[in-house]
Amino acid sequence: MADIQRFASLIADEKERYSLVEACLLIAEDAYPRLDVNHYLAEIERMAARLRGRLPVGDPEEKVIALNQFLFDELGFSGNADDYYDPRNSYLNEVLERRVGIPISLSILYMEVGRKVGLPLEGVSFPGHFLVRLALRSSTLVLDPFSGGEPLSERDLRKLLKRVIAGSGRAGLRSAEDVAAELPLDQFLEPAGHRQVLARVLRNLKNIYREKDEPQRQLEVINRMLVVAPDAFDELRDRGLVYQKLEAFRAALKDLNDYLEHEPDAIDADEIRAKVVELTSLCARLN
């Protein structure tokens, strides 16, 4: 079992001066207990050193072109559209080994290599599709590492929004295109902090393992999530439900009671109270 304390200690820095890729590799220790984190950190450093030696002296856009050519053309990294929900796409060690990933994992690698060669790239937690941004003197360049680092126009971004709105069914009586056309893009293009990025990685994994019905893996992910976002009481509820599935009834009872204590008026409070009654009776019989 992975040592979650190392992860907790690393991300405790409120100013987020720690390595995001290291934090992601520590998340991967749950699925790969013998993972050599330092090996992959060194590999990324070697990649940056190779790129640094050939980087053009010029404006940031030229450096982005060089970064894209290096990662996607030369090294062959690409978005895994064929098997998007393979959990390996979310584990950075697997992304480095297999050269495929999803938007957020490829963006994390892209940002790390870019920053090491002097590009102050930032993550963007865009709805449905993680992106990267680069602040220029008079504008902001928005890049999509899932599609080879291509720059996205306002039209491209609104198409992404339209897809998310249509998939969520939140457009109501209006078309998703009309809703997407009216939303202010700036609110979706704010830079994401390390904890936001880590939480999104973990949510992806949690959803994948829920769909695959792998409660033990779900539990490991939720434990990490509660380190990243200790006030995410929905995660406390979900961990309680996973504990119940794993027949860890006392742990389930504690988490669900704690959830109700923090969220007594939650929309699902009555349903969770019924589970608490059931678990209380069950635990009494176990004594």
C-alpha cells in the first residue's frame, strides 16, 4: 500500500511551490506500489535538457512551436482518443511509458517540460477538456496538448463549450450553441492551481473506477482527494459508501455520520440517514 503521508507532506505548501508532476507520480503509487518516482522525474528533466539545447532564441510563440515539435512529432506523445477511459491515461508514469494520455495528463507533462525551458505555462481547468495557457504581452495563447499543442481560437473554445453544454443537457429550451455563444470565456480561462489540477486528476480516476466497479481503487483515490480537498464533504460521503461496499461497516458508519454532521441539509441527507440506521444496526450485531 502506498504511503499517502509523503503525498500529504508534499502538497502541504500553501504557496504551491512543489512539483506538480511529483505529486501526480505519487498518486500513481496506489496503482503501481513499486513505482520509482525519481526515475520519472529524471526522465522529464532529461527531456527538458534535450529541448533546451535546441530551443530557438526568439519570441514565446517560436518556443511553443519547438516544444510541440519535440513532444508530439519527435517523441510521439498523443491523445488517446481510442481508449480515453483507460485509467493508465491518468497515471503520469504510464503516459511517459506509452506516450499517450488524456488532456489533463498531457497538459501536466507539457507544462512541466515547457516551464523547464523558460515557458511560464499555466493549466486551465476548462469545462470538459483541460487546456494550457501562456500569457503574452498583449494577449493569452490557449493551447491544447491533447491535439498536439495546437493554439485554440475563440471559435474553437466556444465549440468545446457547446459540446459540454449539449452533453450535460443544461441548455434547456435554447440551443447549446446559443448558450455557448453568450457565456463569457474569461471565467473559464483562469489559471488552475496545483490543488485544482490534482483534484481533477483524482475525479477522473474516481469516475473511471466507479464505472469499472473497482471499489478498492475508488477508496485509494478518495483518500488522496480528501488530502487535496479536506473540506470536500461529498467525498467523505462517497468514501463511506465505498467502505460499505467493501464491508468495512464501522468505517462506513463513521464517514456517513461525519458527512451528515457537516451537511445536515444536503439533498441526499434523508437517504444517508437511512443508511446510517442500517449500518448502526449492522455494527451492533457485529459486536
